[in-house]
Amino acid sequence: MILLLGVVNADGQDVGVNTSPQSATASGKHEPPNFIVVFCDNLGYGDIEPFGSTVHKTPALNRMAAQGRRFTHFCVTAGVCTPSRSSLLTGCYSQRVGMHTNPRDGQVLRPVSPFGLNPAEVTIAEVLKAAGYRTGMIGKWHLGDQPEFLPTSQGFDWFYGIPYSDDMTEEVGRRVGDRFEGGAWPPLPLLENTTVIEAPVDRNQLTKDYTLRAIDFIEQNRERPFFLYMPQAMPGSTAAPFASAEFRGRSKNGPWGDSIEELDWSIGKIMDKLVTLGIDHRTLVIWTSDNGAPMTRTQGSVARGTNSPLHGRGYTTSEGAFRVPTIMWWPKKISPGTVCKELATTMDLLPTFASLGGAKLPLLRKVDGHDITSLIVGEQNATSPYEAFYYYERDQLQAVRSGPWKLFLPLQDFTKHPHFQRSDQAGKNGTKPLLFNLRTDSNCSKDIATDHPEVVERLSQLAESARNDLGDRGRPGAGQRQPGKIENPQPLQLNRQD
């Protein structure tokens, strides 16, 4: 049984249900809003037209931005899949819920892993389900592929999708070999709830299939509040993303562009359905990504996405990895064509949805996110709720943001760092502090640490608070919780009956 009551976030602020008259009006207290979250895979900051793309045609997203609100400083908590997804669903840094790394898989869960999101953690789905919402998930899970960890054990009434990344196939497992027990990886399965219904799944059909299923889910639940979590598989992690026949070869940017233009078609169909049913005015739709694009190492190439004008590629602690293209659409609640330049994160969705939906948060369960309703609806003078935001690479704290400032901390040893290469002599004996003003230098090209020693000192103190709570390499944090773990995990196989 999950006890649901008010809760405080990591900054000591009450993020329980706000019952003030203003909040009741904004949230539609007597008519709880629906929530749809479209969470793309590896979509770069500059990969869609509302955020500057000139190679991908995204008319539906242009419409969404024109009718809604762009968030230009919206961040995830990791540069890779698993930890980022755990933060969206739990409202916590992945270091708090134990999903940042594990000894078997590293920072991304592999097929047939004994690890997964601990069932004791409370997800958005569980919070909203307790408030009477219908909860559905369509897409990529990647928080544990064993039945104990699948979406239907984490608050979702219904799940349709794949359990992990679309590149984790049987063929790749054979190439991986013993490293991640690749020999046990099954053909990429498509699941409904906990049952494999197709293997290997036809990846070319995923976006189209997911979209049609989403439209059906919306139709079926039009008369009641619902939460639809839709983590798309594309553009994904393969060298050449997939798209249906209608979109293959259509874009100016090969398979990467084809997949993005089909994703644009998908969100357009979803918005159209909401309008047709007359429920658009009571549905908050959020478009975002789990992390930035991986990019190629070829100068000027966008064949694997772009995070322009931000610095860095996905899989790191760069702005290009953590800051993602985000649009929120809620007719009659969000002023059309507006922009939010305040820092917000995926961790904020859980407390925000709880507040708007009249739900209650888990008893004595610390969360790191905040209610950002004021930022979503564009209240005058609304500001970011974050005193500090932390950039971790696995278990290592690498950077801290506060206001416009981002400080890369001095490190003696690191697995990867967005401002140093292994062959870079500047990083041979560790790194020095690097300070950037993200308001004036989004490409993080000018280190101004020596010009602002007081800022370096203040952010260094904030980093120490994070270490005490969330840990650092070789140093456990007092606020960390354990991941889920089972014995004897089994591959998800199609049960063929002749």
C-alpha cells in the first residue's frame, strides 16, 4: 500500500497540493486536466524547427509552439536513457533512487538485468492513479525488463511498447558477448502489459503503431482524467533510425531526419484528436527528450542530430546533453507563442501534475522536483524554483548550476568530461574549475572563473551539499535509496503456440 500525503522537496519547500484560490483556478480543481508526456529518445536541442532546425520540417511542432510555450532552459538529469527516465517518473535525481549506475550494467540497463526501478519508489502514474486517473504508457520503458519492474508494477494500468532501447537486439547481444551477458539477450520484444506479443518487433512501424494506440487510448478515456506517458523510441540509439515507408527518404537529413519528421506527424495527430474530441482545453501536452543528440564527430554533420547552439553532445554533462527541446501546449491555459527562459526540469512533472490533478504525494518520500505551474501558465514574475541544479555523470558530481552560472568542478579523475579529451594535456593532472554564464554563453566557450571567484565559492558550497545528500564518486550520500534487484532474471521471450 502506498501512503500519499504532502511532501517537501530537496530545497525544503512544500510541494504538496496547493489549495489556494489561484491554484484551484489554474489547476481546474473541479475538472482535473489530462496529461500527455511525449519523451523522445536522443532528440537534440536543435533538431526541430521551433528550436532552430533548418533541415527537418516539423509543421506540427511549429503549431504546438505557436499555440503553446517553449521552454529554452528545460533540463533532464542525465545524458543517457535509464537515469533520465527514472527522474521524470519519480521526481528525483537518479542518484537518489539508485538508477544512476549498477555493477552489472553501468549507467544504462541492459536486457535481462537483475536491476530495475525499485517498486517502493512512487511514480507519477501511482500518484495520479490514486487520484482517479486512468494511466497508460506507450513506448520505451528502460527501467527494468523483469515483470517486477515493468510499467504495470509501477502504477500504469496499461503498457504497450518495448522494455529497453531499440538497439539492444539479439544481434547486438551476440557482438557484446560476455560483457553484459549479451548471449542471453532475446530478439527485441514488443510487450502488452507483461506479455511479449511480437519478437523481433518491426522497428520501422513503432512510431506509427504507437501513435495509433495513443489515439485509441485518448478516445477510450475521453470522459475521465488520464495520464498518457509516451516515450518514443526514435530517433533512438541506432546508427540509422527507423521510420515507416511513408516517411523513409522524405527528409533532407537521411534516416535521422526521417524519424524526426514522423515524430512530428505523430504529435500532430495527437493534438488533432484532442481538438476533435473537444478536450484540448483540459489537456496539458508536453513534448521533450530524454537527453541531447549523440551527434557525429564530423564537423558540420547533423546525421545524428544537433544540439546547436548549445555546447556538447549527448551522453555527457554538457548543456547539449542536459538541456532539451521542450514545448508545452494547453489551450486556454497557456498564452500562445510564449517562451519560458527559467530553469525547470523533468523532475518537476511529478509535483506539478499532483498539484494540478488534486493528487497527493508520497508520505515521507523526499523528491527533488518542484511545482512549476506558475512557469507553465506564465504567471508574471515567476522564476525558477532551483537554488541549485546538479550535473552528475554516473556517481560523479561534475557541475552545478545556480541562476545563469554553471560551474564545472575540479576533478582529479573522470570517465568522461565535455570539456576535456583523454589526449588533452590540459586535463592530464585533473581539471580546474570552469565557470560559464549560460545566459550570455550558451556554447560554454568562455571560462570566467577567475573573474568571479565569489560565484565559484558559492557554487562549490552548493556542490558540497549535493555530495552530502546524493553522494559523489567513492562517497555515499545520506539521501540515497536502493534500486530494485531480483535473483535469476529471465529473457523476455515470445511464447509461440503452433
